[in-house]
Amino acid sequence: MRDKIKNELVHLEELGIIAKVIVPTEWVNAMAMVKKKDGSVRFWIDLVDLNKAKKRPYYSIPRFVDAISNLNGAVYFSKLGA
């Protein structure tokens, strides 16, 4: 089992999916391995803490009054429906 895990880690590193970290880092997550039915190995990492810390862009919806004032002087209008 260790050989399969090591080989899979090397393969993922060669593909550029993962990278070996040599220096200390704040972001370390535990990894679990699960043996699949076909004998290969699946890696599982819980990234809940990383997702909580990720800063996402914030997009606000303009108020109706502001949206209407932006249309001042417009010549063409369109309506899109989903």
C-alpha cells in the first residue's frame, strides 16, 4: 500500500497538481488515503478551513433607483429572460 501511495504522489507531482513544500507553512491539511475497488488509491483532504479563509470577491446588486439613473441617455434597451 505504501508503494502505491508513494507512486501516486510522485505521479501527481509530475503532473503539477501537487508540489513538495520544503519550507514551513501555515497551511497544512491532513491527508487520508482510501483504497478504491480497482486497487488504486484515492487521496482525500478536508479543505474546510482553507475555504473559510479564502477571500472571495463581493458583488453587490445595484438599487433600482441607481440602475435607472444609469440608463439616462440610453438609446437601446433589451430584456433577457432565463
